[in-house]
Amino acid sequence: MIDRDPNQPNEDVQTLNRMERRIESVVSMISSGWKDGECIVATKVSPDRARLMADEIKAMRAALLHMENDLRGAAAQVEAVLA
């Protein structure tokens, strides 16, 4: 969690804290959710489901890239204002 900046509204801080918790949760799920051999089993048992999972990962990757770019852009704008 972030330290509260007295210049920021409490609602903004709460929103940021929720966002950080979601990101931490997703990182944890991803880092612990894939084991050796699962990919081979998925393609052997159901190639259609494997393709669907790959498509879903592709969509998540695109959404994450968009979120990353938005966050970096917003941070750069605030840094420019503060400089």
C-alpha cells in the first residue's frame, strides 16, 4: 500500500490501493499458476480449449500493455508538472 499523501483526496488513495491489490493478486496467480507439462496436457486433451486459453492470454497481454502505457504516461505527465 502507498503512504497517504496529505495533498491527495482519500478516495484517490483508496482507489490506488485497490488497484495495487488487484495487480499483486494477478501477479501471484500468474507466477504460481503454470507447471511444467500442463501445456502439453492441455493440447493433448483439448486443442480447442488450449487455443481458447492462448487467445485469452493474448487478450490479457494486450490489456496489460494498454494499462502499462496509460500508467507510464500518467506518471510522466505528473513528473513534468512537478518539475
